[in-house]
Amino acid sequence: MSNTNSESQTTPGAPPERAFAYRVLRYTPNLVRDEWVNIGILLFAPDTGERRLRVIEEQDEFSRVRRLHPQADENVLRRLRDDLEDRFQPANGRNGSGKGANGGDWQALLAKWDDTLSNALQLAPQKGTLAPDLDTELERLYTDHVALQRAPSRVGAPGSRGQIRSYCTQVFRQARLWDRIERALQVSDFTFPGDPMRIDYGYRRNGTRGFVHALSVTRAPADAKNLAYTAARITAKAPWKTEFAAVTDVELEAGNLRHAFVRDTLRDAGVEPVPLDHFAVWVAKLKPLLQ
């Protein structure tokens, strides 16, 4: 690793830390000007090949790229994650399990990436970090290097999808369900080829597949239509029973027209709204069903 200094400190009583490596994915549409914008994080464990990848996915993130690079091809950026995931297949499975991979394989794969990525996409030099687990560290690195920098918000202000997901991940972990939860599930098999949407979480119980997705009602209430459409398509085409939940940043109030739109849109498609404040209780009720 090119950076041997740890980026985290050990806290008494905390889980043991592991050594990881990460590379920042950059979008550089004009090599002559040598101007880029960070659009993703690749984090992996060199000893096992286990990895995590996160790239921009929210509209305000794409808008930021367009502001900095007006000629950026947003369609290419939206397909980027699937393209990168396909490149991982020779090394390990889509969920980043690392099975059958080793550090040498990964170094060879990353070297090949450096040679074959398009001129507009580049991997920054590799750095090292210490952290208890890949998922927590991925969120931290993404926040530090890629996520939009926002002005500090008042206490209790509603969060972005990323903040909702971070909390959901924490709850699943505390409930000791994380190993049974699927992540970033592709929906293109049920909608149309090229659909970039991914459902945040999934689980299986007694012949039923469940799907859980973060929804920021305050920042993007229209996303409820996209989720409702996707849920209806999955239900219609899936060979198994389905159930859906949308974790919302705020509780949906009866007298709020925007909230009523979100609630009715979701429920018409069979999606249960779960306020973030109630998610831990919802997971506690789900846990016995997954045993």
C-alpha cells in the first residue's frame, strides 16, 4: 500500500481493526486540463479480496458533475456501477464476498484496470486505512472524498438517502442480521435492461423475498413514484412472494399533502412506509422471521 499511516484511531472496547486499501475513482473528461471530480470509492481487503464499491447515484451528485463538467455524459455515469461490477466478476462474486480471490489476484486486476479504464475514468493512487469493517469505512471514505459538502444542518434536520442508509446499516448490524441482508440489488431483470436503479437491501424468509429502500421524503418525494413502479414490476414478474418497505427520513403526517402523496403512492404499490425513527422496532419484529 502506498500509504502506511492509519486513518483511524483505536478506541478502547471497539472491535479489532483490519487493514484495508482504497482507491478514489475520478472522472476526468479533459486530460489536457488535468481537472477531475471524485465520483466513487473502491475499498478492499488485500488479504481476502473482499471489496466494496460505491459510486455517485443521487441526482444532486450528477448535477454537481455537470456543473463542473458541462459536457459530462450522465448516461455513462449512471451505467458506471454496473460496468465496474462486471469487471470484478473474474475475481469474485457480485456481492464482494472475495471467495476464491486473493491479494495477488486483486493487485493484477487493479493493474489491468489502470490500463483499460477509459481516459475519462481514472483510479487515484492506492492508500491504506484501518477500520473495523468494510461497510462502515466505505461510508466514511465516501463522505470524506465524494459526497457533496453541505452546510451544517440543525439538529434533527432530515437527511439524505446516504444518511438513511447509514443508519439502516447500523440497525441491521446491531440486530446481527447483516450477514443475512443482501445489498444494492439490481432491478433491471424486472424492469428494462440498463435500468440503473438498485434496491438498497433485500432479505429472504419462508419463500418470500423482502426489499427495503431508503427514501428521502423531504429532499426527493418524487422518488416514491420510481420505487412504486419498481415494486409493482418486481411483484408482477417475480416467481416468489414479495414484500417491500420504504424507510423514510420523516414520519408521514396525515395533514401534509406531500406526505399524503408519498404514502398513497407507496401503499398503492404494496410498499410499507417505515419512518426512520421506527426502523429499529421494525427490524426487531423482522428478526425472528429470518432465523
